[in-house]
Amino acid sequence: MSKPRLKLQLRILSDEQIAFGPGKAELLEAIQRTGSISQAAKSMDMSYRRAWQLVDTMNQCFHSQLVETQTGGTHGGGAIVTELGQVILRKFRTMEQQAIQSVAAEFEGIANHMKVNK
């Protein structure tokens, strides 16, 4: 056994759809890094189809798009995380940190009673 860890996963729902969560946040970060949905998907070991579905869901759940795509030409297409996408991503990451901080003391109280390998 290793040291106990806390894993919180926040998800923002719109009806029954996950409008935003850890996987979509990671995908947006990968799109920012690569400038491409397909390259982002590849870097995450995800199919392009799955990445596109996640982008489509996000874009449908918000008032304006979080990711904008450009069709291919001689240099291929591309994708950018919009200003709104960057705001949502930043706010979501802040929420994750705040959630962890808000339960940290209680978690330590539990973890102290758990078996660990030394």
C-alpha cells in the first residue's frame, strides 16, 4: 500500500451532459499546446472522433464556442481555444484547487487512520 491520496473530480452538468470536467479541461490544454484537435487527441492517446465529440459537447453547452476550428488548406487546419474557453478553463482549475483545499484537513484526519507502507 502507498500513502493515501485524495482524488476529487468536478463535473459541470448541463441537463445530463457533462458540459465541462477534468477530461475536457485536459483536452483544452492540449489544444492550446498543439493548435490542433487531432494533435491534442494524439497526445492524450484519444481518438480524433472522441476528441471532436468532447469539443462539440462543450461548444453546444456554452453561449459561444470554447474551441474554434479552421478548415485545412495547404498547411492543414487548426483549432484555437477561444477567450471564453480560456476563462472557463482557468475558472475550472481554480475551482478544483479550492475544492481540494476545502477538504484537505478532513482528508488528513481520515488518511492518518489508514494503513500505509513505510
